[in-house]
Amino acid sequence: MRASEQDSVPTLGGSDLDFRGADLSGLHLGGAWFANADLRGVALRESWLEGCTFSEADLRGADFTGSRLRKADLSDCQAAEAVLRGAHLQRCDLDSADLRGADLTDADCRNAFMPDVDLRSAVLRSVKFDGAESYTDLGGTRIFGATVDGASGRIAGPLDVGESQPRLVAGAVLQAWLAAHGAQIEVVGAGPDHD
């Protein structure tokens, strides 16, 4: 395909559609619209999904293993039990996403926007957050029961580590909580220490 033909390929408009059970693995779907779509259990392994819109989509149990989701909008999505192993989530908007029980092992979350995410019981093993000159915003994120061993980088809180009642922790208290759970994460700013 010549470059001029490639530029004319339309962007997939899948908003509000039902994709349940589909296998979209390995496809180049950059910029596609899946807002409010039903993608429960969909296979999107090793797919190119940069700049896609998944806001308010139902992604429960979807498999994004190894997919490139850079700059994707996953805000307010329902993605409990989703698989994001090794996914590239740089610059993603995950504001208020439900990722309970999701597997983000080895995911790259540098420069992602992640406030108020529900990560209870999620696997964040070896997740990469921002480095020396910036931090990943996780303010208000719920993290009780999450596996965080090997996670690294810099984040800002506070995080909610409470099981049934909110328990917001920040600063040195959050740093100690993360270290006790095997993470190598530096906590920066974003509020006073409290427990």
C-alpha cells in the first residue's frame, strides 16, 4: 500500500458496539473509537491501539497482552480482570478506571494519568512508573490487595490502602507501605503524611 493510500484508510468507529468474544489480536487499530463499547473477553493481544478511545467501555476480561496503548483514553472504563501484561500504557488516561483484579505485570505506565483508579487485587508486578524527572499521578487510587512487588519509578498519592473503609496514605507512610509490599517506588509530594 502506498503512503497516500494508507493515509486514506478510515478510522474504525466502534463506539457503542458489541464486540464480545472477538479476536482482534495483532491488528493496527490506532485512533479507533470504542467509547461505551462492549469488549468483554475480547482478545487484543499484540495490537496497535495508540490513541484509541475506550472511555466508559466494558473491557472486563479483555486481553491486551503486549499491546501498544500509548495515549489511549481508558477513562471510566470497566476493566476488572483484564489482562494488560507487558502493555505499553505511556501517556494513557486511566482516570477513574475500574481495574480490579487486572493483570498489569511488566506494563509500562510512564507518564500515564491514573488518579482514582480502582486497582484492588490487581497484579502490578514489575510495573514501570515515571523516572527521575517526573512522576505518575495515582492520587486517590484504591490499591488494597494489589501485588506490587518489583514495581518501580516515582508516583504521587495519596493512595487508598483500606480494605472496606477508605485509608488514605501519602508521603513517608505510603513509601513504607509500598516498600513493605516489595515495590521500589519513590513517593513524591501530593499531600501530608497520614494514616
